[in-house]
Amino acid sequence: MSLDNIYQKAYSLEFLTAAEGMILLTTAPLSELMGLAHLIRLKKAHNYVTWQIDRKINITNICISGCKFCDSYSEPQSSMAYITTLEEYIEKVEELLKYGGEQLVLQSGLNPELGIEFYKSLFSELKDIFPRLKIHALGSPEIGFLAKMENLTYKQVLEQLVESGLDSLPGHGGEILCERVRLDLSPTRLDSSEWWAVMAEAHALRIGTSASIVFSQMESPHEQIEHLVKIRDLQSKKPLGAPGFEEFIPLVSGARLQTMPLAGQNLLQMPPEDYIRSVAISRIMLSNITNIQASYLSVGKEVAQACLHAGANDFGSIMLDDNPNIAGVKRMDAYDIQKAIADAGFEPKLRNRKYELLELPDCEFSRIMRFEELRTSPYNI
């Protein structure tokens, strides 16, 4: 099949085969891919670009999974091991609210000392103290781990957590849905079929979820396309009216980064054009997922801005986070993230987890401005 025929099929929002996706990924000119992805984005989403205010907190750094790409976990007996206290959550959530955010991203390891009652109690306590707080927490590996430890089904674990205050599920643990790579990087975590099963159960329960792909140094172009096809197929099986995957986020692992300063940023070890190509391919292959995020925290401001012209319609979050960014990318405040979007030629709009637009808050810390002001304002005002 010619490139023009594949382009037309993709623009019609038909599912491309893996073979057709491979042709685009490996042979299509980048400029043509970007243009096609942008046109599809305009069909699926709006011309404006969304962004979010949220905060990430590690519930615990104790984890027994032994993933090769993680350098932030601790063994249970380590002096560096911790479990975040309720008092620490309260302090951090109060700061999040002052910044105008309402979503808390809670990340956990596979801690054998923390059963489902711990998470139920944590979620319910946070919701009692902060009723409007949205909890985006855990991932398929944690759900699978709890199910095995408690002798429960995935459905039972998810139902109990939702009853206690869980709002949505991140895509953690689905780095690349290819067993060859997963067995090397994460041999003790859920395999791809189990990750798929947890997400399918979440979709059946109408829990909104995220999906991502994490580029390491091991996946082949074929495995990248295979991952996208699996995500697309799972999305096509969600119940009618269920949110399913509300966003797809191409990310870069620390293994694909190198410290080479350029204008205050670090360079990707994978060439920037390869990342931009992957964002465009994600938009083209995932015709049943509305939102594609170009996470500036993973690739830097300039590359993320280019991705807004290659199919991405979201710039990510200011992500209040106590942990250093492994990519070495400077975290933006609310003003800078809006200015970056405006300078790329798009109107920034604040959103929530469901991609519903929000009024700009009159908050204590964030520097939030109207689009008309952004277009004429300098940086670092």
C-alpha cells in the first residue's frame, strides 16, 4: 500500500494494521507525519492545548519488584525506607490547593507490609479531610499485587478502592507491552496480559484510566507499534459510555537520557525527531483515544512544543513533586507552562483529570494569566 493510501485511511480514522503502522514509522517523512497527525488531532480534539495542576506523592518507596529502570526504591530493611504519614499528606495537599490544583497522583511500590486496608484507610481519610480532592492512584502492578496478597480478584480490589475514594487509575506498569522487553526490565511484575486484564476490569467498572509508552533502549520499531495496537484494541473493547483510556502519554525513561546541557535543558539520547515521530504515530494509530500528551517533563519544553504540531493536544502538568526530575528538565510554574503553549501558537486552557475545562483559579501561589496577556508578556515577569 502506498503512503498516500495509508494517509487517507488514517485521516478517515480507520484502524491501521501493524504493517501499515510500521511503514509510517520507518519510511514516512517526518513533516508529512506531523501534518497528518495534526489534522487527525483537529478531528479528535480541539485546536487549543490543555494543561493541569496536580501533585505527585510517593506513598512508600519500599518495593520488592526489582525493576532495572528504577533507582528510587528501597528494600524493606533499608534505612532510607519510608511510608508517607497523614500529616505529610495534609501539608502537601493544602499546598496543592493553594496552587489551584485538586488532583493528587499517588504512586506506590510493591510493599508487602501494606495490604488493601491500608490503602482504603488512606483514601477515605484524605477524602474526609479534602472532599473535593481527586485521587489518581496506584497502577496495574499494585492492583495485581494486592489481589494476589489478599486473595481477591482484580474487580474486588478495584471496587473496594473506589468505594474508599479512588477516582482514576494511572497507566503505571505498562511501559512496553512486549514480553521480551518486560522480562528483562521488570521480570517480577505483571506480564502484559495481566496489565491488560487489570485495565479491562477498570474500564468495565467505568474507572477512567491513563495509558502510556515508555521508551527505553530495548524496544524495536515493531514492538513500539505492537504496543500501540494492544492499547487501541483494549480501548475498542471498553463498555459504551465508559471513559476507558482518557489519555495516552509517550514518555522517555532515564535510560534514554544523557546529560548534555543545551539552553539549560538536557538532551534526549533518542534524537528529538524520533520522539516527535513517535508522538505523531501515537496519534495516527490510536484513533479511538482523544487526548495525546506531550509531557515536557519527559522531553523538555522545546521538543514538547514541537509535538503540539505533531498530534499532541495536551502539555502535561506543572506536577508539584518533591522528587528530582530524572530528565534534568526544569519544572514549569503555571505561568511558564501557559507561556510555552502560547508561544507554540495555541491557546492554553486549564483542565481536570477528565479533560473538562476549568475556570482559571484566583489562587495564592500560581501565576495564571489570560491568553491575551500571555501573547505579549515576557518570560520571568
